Amino acid sequence: MEINRNQYFALGVVVLLLGIQFRNVESFTLNAEVSQVIREQLKKPQDAQFVSASKSNGFNNPLADLFATTPAATSISARLVTVKPPAWLGWALLSTGGVLVLHSLAMKRPE
């Protein structure tokens, strides 16, 4: 299947709007269910041999350290995960969306 002009334009508009969204928002706070899934997926390994081997060769997982769970959090807001996207992500999406829109306008119309 070949992508036509209208599909390029629609994809470009969606990516452009995502770029605007990422430029205007500083952080996203995930709900309790998604926060729990993130915490479970990024748990630190319990195996002492793996931890000592990873520390000895200089390996450090910044995501696991960033989303480390706190034992017995009392308030709901303390258990929610906040995601702060980097500033360059909004600019990258804006430029990619702009290129896709301009490319769609340069293509010939579908028949």
C-alpha cells in the first residue's frame, strides 16, 4: 500500500499537534494504574549477584533509579509517577510534522 497525499497531511498534522502539546506541557502525571505498571516494570533486581556485578562494571540504570518505589507511601499523589519529557522532543515533533505537511502539499493530488 502506498501512502498518498492525504495520509501524509493527516500524519503531519497529528505529529505537529503532538509537538505543540509537548512544547506547552512541562510534565505529565500518570494515573494510579499506569503508575503501578511503571513501578513493576522498572523494579530493581533482587538478585544480589546481579546487583554487585552491575555495580562493579560501572553499569547504572538511570530509569530504575528515577522510578524507584518508596515503601508504604501514604498519600495517593506520592504513588503517582510524573513524566517530564525533554525540551528537544517538542521541537523534534514540530519540525517533523512541519516537514510532513509541506511534503504532502508538494505531492500531486490523488486521482
